[in-house]
Amino acid sequence: MNLCIHRGSKQIGGSCVEIETEGQRILLDLGLPLDAELDETPLPDVSGLENIDESLLGIAISHAHIDHYGLMAKVRQKVPVVIGKGALRIINATRQFFPNTPGFTRTIEIKNEKPIILGPFTITPYLMDHSAYDAYAYLIEANGKKVFYSGDFRSHGRKGKLFEATTKPAKRCRFASDGGHDS
């Protein structure tokens, strides 16, 4: 599994991370930098955003803040978008106020802790505590490797327990055959 952080490592907002394995790719977020204008900001150099490239399997949007989905208006319509149902409703509702709001024609709806498969990638969404409704972190698994990505999170909101649950060590398994000892 190979990762490329196109944007977001040296700025707030504008997040875009590409993950590749077995010649297939996904993007995590495609945001507009907070200090940029849509018409002045080019897409990151990712094949398949403007041209047809079947190796780009989809774009997973973490939540409905423009610094995580704002460049989607420039992407060709055939690219699948992985997104929560509530986040999609919010983005669609903003279209009447912001004409550059993207319209998604191919969506894959996610639900908390329900994995989806895109080519060699297993993507498991985890609901996060964030000011954006229906915000998710993603566990990406491929070829025996894992990447955990959260667009944004907080621990002090009304869903702060989600942050605690996400950062807790995994519970240990108990098997009846070993007398109930931790394994």
C-alpha cells in the first residue's frame, strides 16, 4: 500500500490523500484549502479526476465541510463518491445557496462500522465527534496493511464518547476453549 498526501499536511484544510495498491487507487477527501478560491485552485495531480482512469475507484469524503469536499465540483461526474447519507443531504441542501456545490451522480452510502469493498480496499467508516453532522474516520485495509484516516475530530462535543471509543485499545478476545483467559 502506497500513500501520497497531496494537500493538507502543511495547511489547515484542503485535505487530499491518495492510497494505491495493486495498481488501484482511492482518494480520502478532496477539499478546497481554507485560504483559496475555487476558480483559482487547481485539482491535485491525480489521474482520473478530470480524465477517465479506471484505476481511480472512488473518493471517500469524511464530512460535509468545504475544506474536505470543496474541489469535488471540478471532478468528472463518473467517479464514485463514498459518503454518509446525512453528509450528502447537507451538501445537496447547500446547492441553492452556493452554486459551485458539487452534484454527485455515483454515491456509495456508508454506515458506521459497516465495511465496504472497493477493489482491493476494505473501507470501514467510524462515526466521529465533529461539528459537521455525519462525520466519519476511515480504516482502510489492503494487502495486510491498515491506514486510519480522520478528516477532523474533536473530543469535547456532544458525541465525545466516539473519540474515546476510537482511541481506546481494542478489547481482547475471550475464547471458551481456553477457560476464558485473555488471549
